[in-house]
Amino acid sequence: MQNKTAVITGAASGLGKAMAETFLRAGYRCLLGDINIANESQDENIIHKKVDVTQYNEVENLINTCVNQWGKVDVMINNAGIGPKKLVKTADFSFEDWENVIAVNQTGVFYGMKAALKQMLNQGHGNIINIASLAGLKASPNNISYSASKFAVVGMTKSAAMEYASKNIRINAICPGYTISPLLDKMFQYKPELEEALKKSIPLRRYGEANEIADAAIWLASDQSSYMMGQCITLDGGLSL
Ligand SMILES: NC(=O)c1ccc[n+]([C@@H]2O[C@H](COP(=O)([O-])OP(=O)(O)OC[C@H]3O[C@@H](n4cnc5c(N)ncnc54)[C@H](O)[C@@H]3O)[C@@H](O)[C@H]2O)c1
């Protein structure tokens, strides 16, 4: 993967961090963006840059940094995502938890695709991977904004994939089930009784590992998945069955 570049959002933690490690190991040059980066840094193969995916100018700046540094953006992974502060039924759901989750998970993915696509059209190729969720395929009670945002990511992935299929740009999504990460920890802190109960409902009887999601992402980014477009890979230990 010499000289291939990947931009990953939400790369400071969890799935994004695992994807960064996997792509770096495979020889990609990685631009790692996150809202939670104390010190920006840069060397030959890795740049850590602060970005808030809810701000289009910052996302555009992230893409421009990759192009200025390495000349192109081969892969864009729209991974940054959050959950609501409170898991409650729709009538009780706060406006804040609605707006914040939609801004990061849904609008952030639109901004990521828009900025990356402009560059990918210029360079004549590209590969976009959006991190959706099992919650984008089936019901997620007490989680209305997350549910809305992840169904939206699946829809945006399919619609945009059709638009750019003829331009040598592939767009796919990954729908992880419950995967060990700080995001999942936060949910279990809020509802500790869920941790064991949920595990029992997963046919593989365990939570996913972040590197298992990263392995799917690197396959989607590679030519080995060249006939795959507009699809969502579900990695959930069989939970959706
Ligand atoms: N962990 C799971 O079980 C699971 C399951 C399905 C889908 N997902 C999805 O995977 C993605 C990664 O989740 P994770 O579990 O690694 O969570 P995480 O909380 O460990 O990591 C998310 C990262 O996104 C960053 N981020 C948050 N808001 C941002 C913003 N406005 N701009 C830029 N960066 C921002 C955070 O700082 C954090 O580093 C999310 O889209 C999430 O919805 C996770």
C-alpha cells in the first residue's frame, strides 16, 4: 500500500484508533482527525489533526491537508460518531441529544463525503467507507437520534454510491454490532444491567473487537473488494439474525 493515503475521522479512540493502526501497519499514510486531539503532530506517514466533523470548513481543511501533504486522498473513512447522553423513550428525548447526535453522525458523514468526493473527482479515483451501525438496520429503542442518524448513513451510502459508481469511486458502509470501545463502555455505565444481558443475546456470545471492524475496513479499501459498492457489511456476531 506504499503511497496510499487514508483520512480517518474519530481516529483518537475505539474503532477509529484500531482502523488507524491497521491501515498504518498495511503501509498507508494516515491523516487522523478527531475533535479530541490535544497536540497536532505530523511526520512522514502520520498526521494527527483536530477536526470537528460538524463544521464543513474544518472537514474541507482536513481533506486539503492530506492533499497538500501527500497529493491525494485514496480512502476516506467517516467514522466519528457519538451516542445520546440519555437513553430514553422518544417523548422524553431531549432536543440537545437529538441535535448533537444528528450533527455528528449524520451531517458529519455528509460533510465528509462532500469534501472527499470533490477531491476524488479531481484525482479520478477514490474509496469512501462510512461507519454506520446495526442500529442503522434494525430498531434501537430509547435511542431515537442514533437510530435516525445510522439509518441515514446507510441511505446516504447507497444513494451516493450510485452517483459516483461511473467515476471510479466506490462507497460502502460497515454496520458494527456491539463492539468493545469507550462508546460501548459509556452505554454500560448508564445501564450496567445491559452488559451481561446483551452478551447472551449475541449468537457468538461475545462483543466484537475494534480490530475486527478494522479488518473489514481495510478489505473494503482494497482492490480485493473491487466489485462491492453501495453495500453495508454487518459485523455483529450474528445478532441481526
Ligand atoms: N462501539 C460500538 O459498539 C459501535 C457499534 C456500532 C457503530 N459504532 C460506530 O463506530 C464509530 C466509532 O465509535 P467508537 O465505538 O469507536 O466510539 P468512541 O467514542 O470510542 O470514538 C469516537 C471518536 O469520535 C470522536 N468524535 C466525536 N465527536 C466528534 C466530532 N464532532 N468531530 C470529530 N471527532 C469526533 C471522539 O472524540 C472519539 O475519539 C461511531 O460512528 C459509532 O457510532 C460503534
